[in-house]
Amino acid sequence: AQTVTQSQPEMSVQEAETVTLSCTYDTSESDYYLFWYKQPPSRQMILVIRQEAYKQQNATENRFSVNFQKAAKSFSLKISDSQLGDAAMYFCAYRSEGETSGSRLTFGEGTQLTVNP
Amino acid sequence: DAGVTQSPTHLIKTRGQQVTLRCSPKSGHDTVSWYQQALGQGPQFIFQYYEEEERQRGNFPDRFSGHQFPNYSSELNVNALLLGDSALYLCASSLLPGTGRAFFGQGTRLTVV
């Protein structure tokens, strides 16, 4: 079974600064997807960024980028130019390539991000 | 285009009772998955429905059951509620086969007293 570990329960960053959230995972599969989701107080999970394991290039979405190290099974999220609206719980998640649907995800424990003005 | 909608938003039940939670998937989606998120933890996969059948199941007891209707909406039923069932229940929809993206609803907060 796959596991996802987020070792930072809480992180804080000053507005406009850069912060990196860590995630490691364990799997015996070679093909899979990794995700970062944001969960604000509204509770709705919002997809931030997605990485396919077969792609060597790190995914980027505006101010959000990842550092995907497949051999090390590491998948960190970098948020640049942090904004007050980035404050939320962030979850790292794993999905097998073998799954035919996009919905079965294995989540980490989450990292609570605080953005200080 | 309506996203994933869940009802009710909040619910309080007594230990031993039964509860039904509802989910309407995003328009065009045919697959619904349910997750349980205990306070301060990440979501845990309960089960997934496609073509009105349970296709995959996580490590949850038989007290947790579900149903999917012809219009793709879904229900999650929990019998003999325990205090430990108190959690946020999230519904996610996707298209099978799909691009890998799941859309989540805002969840139902269940409190068992």
C-alpha cells in the first residue's frame, strides 16, 4: 500500500516571501500521479498542482511549483510571492496510474500554512 | 456549471443512530468517491461508485455503505454510529476514464454525540 508523509504540521511565511512544503511517499509502482491540494476554512479541496511520475520536468502553475525527485520519492511544493489568500491546510496526495478513475487518492496528514502580513 | 454539491452541510446524530449523506457530482461526471476526514488529519478513502456499483473500497467496516443512482448522484450511509465516526465527509467526482482530476464538494460535518 502506498503512504504519503508530510513532516511539517505547521509552517509560516511572510507575505511576498517564498515557502517550501515537504512531502515524501512510499510506493513500489513506477507510474503514478502526485498532487498538492489546498483546503481553506471553507473546507473544499482545491487542486493546486499535479505531477505525472513519467515526466521529468517539474510542474509549474503561476506562483506554485514542485520539486519532484522520483528516486528519493520526494515531492515538495514551493509557493513564491506568498499572498494572504494562500493561508490554508495543504495536502500532498498520491494516485496510482493503474486506477481508471481520478478519484481514489491517498493523502498525507497535511501542513497548515500561515501567511503573516 | 454546478460543481460537486453535498447535503446537509452539518449534522448532529446520537450514538447508535443511522445517517445518510448525499452528493451530486459535477455535471458530466459519472464516478463518485467518498472520503472521511477526521479533525486535523488527511482524508481517508471510503469507497467509489461507478455505474451504480461499488468499484473500490478502503479500509472501512460494513457499517459504511453507499449507493449510486442513475443520474450519478450518490448516498453514503453509516449505521450504528460511533463517537469515532465524527468527521468531515467529502465527496469527489470525476470522469471514468479521465484525466486524473477529481473535484471535491465542501463536505458534510457529522458530529456524533
